[in-house]
Amino acid sequence: MKKITKICCIGAGYVGGPTMSVIAKQCPEIQVTVVDINQDRIDQWNTDDLDTLPIYEPGLKEIVGERRGKNLFFSTEVDKAIDEAQMIFISVNTPTKTYGKGKGQAADLKFIELCARNIAKVAKDDKIVVEKSTLPVRTAQAIQNILDNTGNSVKFEILSNPEFLAEGTAIEDLIHADRVLIGGNDTPSGQAAKDALSAVYEHWLPKERILQTNVWSSELSKLVANAFLAQRVSSINTISALCEKTDANIQEISRAIGFDSRIGPKFLNASVGFGGSCFQKDILNLVYIARSYGLNEVADYWEQVIIANDYQKSRFAENIISSLYNTISGKKIIIYGWAFKKDTNDTRESAAIAVADALLEERAEIIVYDPKVSEERIYADLDYLNTRSPEENRRLLKVTKDPVEVTKDAHAIAILTEWDEFKTYDWKTIYKQMLKPAFVFDGRRLLDNDTMQEIGFNYYKIGQS
Ligand code: NAD
Ligand code: UDX
């Protein structure tokens, strides 16, 4: 088996950056080069001030600081990195298509195809090409076709190695991965490629956690894993609505059912709805794939997970409006948290965007505080919806760096991300300076019911009447 000494990763994003940093840390003898066409992003990865890396993940800056310039490099020289590497990871974005056939559901594979064509054009010796991006089942076949028909007759072995890290815990998830999945051909060269990639992970993971499968199972497993996880959140969120009508308590239910070892306690936190770049996109893609094979019932089943999630977000916003006497026009509402979960600066598909948009439709005056998300990002997320003009968004919604001061004369606070710091605020001071009755709508079940009520708040916690 050929030993891998040079790796290239195309795509320096939330997956490429942390994954390659961990490989570089755990495999000092492997040279890892992460390339991207986005010059700004690469400049940010190369910044001297490690607090301004493009991605915030606990533990990431320490690893980049340790390995960068030694065996970890960030560059825009895509062709050079492809040429030099024996193993090339493709970790580019695969967003939901916004145009043409499959619009709104299918994965947009244009970036993947561009990468495959680029590899075919540049490669002068045999390469192992690794699908790291999340892809529809059977994409490897399309990549193989492109590589075999446009290349310089060099031999390519394609592997599927989907990434299971979650944002906010990426480094921890990579270092202590539950499992690594490697799909490849059952031919001798396919087996050799799978073993070469296994050897990289065996630097720090026990062999029994590295699973080898055929390519198609590996590609499909990633979509299925995300669909199952998202389904749990949507399932518990539908029950949170029922709890609010019946005096049952969602936390007690999560605990009660989670004790059943067949169900387990994880991923049962009721919330304002799941967000993130993966769940919605991957389920929509699964729905599209099922429908394209004529499996309408299968497609409908999974689509309901998304419908339930949309319901949870709009239900939360409607509750704010009705609690504030059915009129929020001109009322000052503070949003705590814009990221789709704590410990990340990623806002893709964040529930906060949908909730803010619904409140803005009712002409509320919104002020947002998030410890890690930039003002530009918040406005970009809102503008992308196209619900109203960018000027209108900037007029109605402001962004603050001072979460406590801003609550002066506010009518309500909505907690939309579970940042730990929200628990440490001086809620008595906040209460004193808000207008009365002072409302807190807790979409993350972060605060204590009794304490908040004792202070005097009208406190609504999702899943509790
Ligand atoms: P991202 O948008 O953060 O990063 C993708 C990067 O690829 C961007 O910087 C972009 O400039 C670059 N890129 C696009 N086309 C390129 C090209 N032709 N050449 C060079 N660079 C190019 O995306 P991400 O969140 O890292 O996700 C990447 C993939 O991993 C997706 O398929 C996603 O579904 C999957 N995934 C994401 C997560 C997650 O938590 N974000 C987890 C598991 C899997
Ligand atoms: C997810 C998968 O967990 C990960 O394995 C995959 O590789 C990428 O997609 P990520 O989107 O980064 O990771 O975060 P995750 O922790 O899964 O949370 C997704 C969303 O669900 C967040 O908005 C989170 O707040 C929400 N969630 C999660 C809940 O509302 N309740 C829960 O119990 C768990």
C-alpha cells in the first residue's frame, strides 16, 4: 500500500478547515494543503491574529497556530496543490439548487463538477480522490466519468468519506469520532485506496471505528444520518406544541423517553427549530432523490420533517405576536442569538432568521445581539430572503454589542441561540429597565422557569405552558 505523504483539500470552509487541521495535527509527517478559490477566505486562514480565522470553533485556533507553516498550508494555488498531492479531498459546498430542475430540493453539484474537471486537467500521476462533501447517492459515478473522459489517462480511485462533525464541537468530534466511514470500490485498487485513507485516520482512531463500505452505501449513509438526527428534533418539537396545550412538560418527556435505551437521551432538546447548513439541505436532497426514483411516499415521509421544522419557527414567532397583545408594530424586541447553535459563527438556515423576518413583517423594532456573528452577516441573511428592501431591513433592525444596556425600554427578549453567556446575565437588572409587563420568550429552554417568574418576567419557555 502506498503511504500518503501529501494531501490536498479543495474547499477551506467549515469542514475543510477543521478536518484538515486535525489531520495535520495528528499526522505530522503528512503535508496538508487546503486550497480555495476565495482569496479573502485563504487570507483569513493565513492571518497572524488567530482570533480572526474565518471560522470560529473551540480548539481550532490552537491547532492552526501549532501546525500552520509546518505541515498545514492554506493557499489559492489550486492546480499546484492538486498536482503535488497523492490524495485529494473535495470539500466544497453543495447547497440546495436555486434554479432549474430540482430547484429548492436537489443538491447543486456545479462546484463538485468544477473540482473534478480541474483535477482531471491537472493530474499527471495516479490520484485518490475523496468525496468529503455531502453528496447525493451515485455522485461518484459522475465524478469517475468526468475524470476518466477528460483526464490525461492517469488512474483515479474515488472514495466517499463523508464528514460527521457538528459545528461548535468540530475539533472534539474529529479527534474523538464515533466512526469514520470510507466507501470505495471492491476492486484491488479500490481496496488499496480505502486502506490508504484508513491509515491516515488510524494515526489517532482505533481501527474498529473505521468502517469500510461500498461507495453508494457511504454516500447515502451521510444523508440518512442527518435525516434521522433532524427527524428526532422535529419529532420532539411537535410534541413541545402538544405540551403547551396540556400542561405536560417537554423536558420531563425527553427525560422519560430518553431513559429507554432503544431511544437514548441525545438530540431530544426541544427548540425553536433546527438550523444549520446540513439538515434542511440534506433532507430536501433525500426527498428529491426518492421522488426521482418514483418513491413518492418515501419522499412525503421525509418532507414532513422539514414541514414540522418550519411550523416550529412560525409557531414561536406567532406566540410572540399574540402574547404582545397582537400588535408589535414599533415595539422594541431584543433577539439574543443569531447563530444556528452555540459556539459557532455559522448562521446558515438559523431559526433566528425566520423568526426575525416574521417579526419584521409586523413592523417590530428589532435589535440583535450575538457574541460571534458579525453585523454584515446578519444583514446579509435578512437581505437574502428578499422579503423587503435592504434599506428597510437596516431601518427596522439594528445590531448591538451590548446585550444588557440594549434591553432598556424593551418590550420583549427572544432567546434564539443557546449561548452559555445568556445564563450569566444579571436578569434582575434587565427586568428593571424593561417596559412592563416584561416578556422573555425562551426558544432554547435556557433559563430557569421559577427564577424568571420570581423576578417578575412573563416568561415563556418552549414546550411548557
Ligand atoms: P463552506 O461553504 O463553508 O465551504 C466550502 C468552500 O469551498 C468555500 O470556501 C468555497 O469558496 C470553496 N469552493 C467552492 N468551489 C470551489 C472550487 N471549485 N475550488 C476551490 N474551492 C471552492 O461549506 P462547508 O460547510 O465546509 O461544507 C462543505 C461540504 O461538507 C458540504 O457538502 C456540506 O454538506 C458538507 N458537510 C458540512 C458540515 C457542516 O457542519 N458545515 C458537516 C458535514 C458535512
Ligand atoms: C449536523 C450533524 O449533527 C452532523 O453530524 C453533520 O455532520 C452536520 O449536520 P450541525 O448542523 O453542525 O451538525 O449541528 P447539530 O448539533 O446537529 O444541530 C443542528 C440543529 O439542530 C441546530 O440548530 C441545533 O440547535 C438543533 N438541535 C439539535 C435541536 O434543536 N435540538 C437538539 O436536541 C439537537
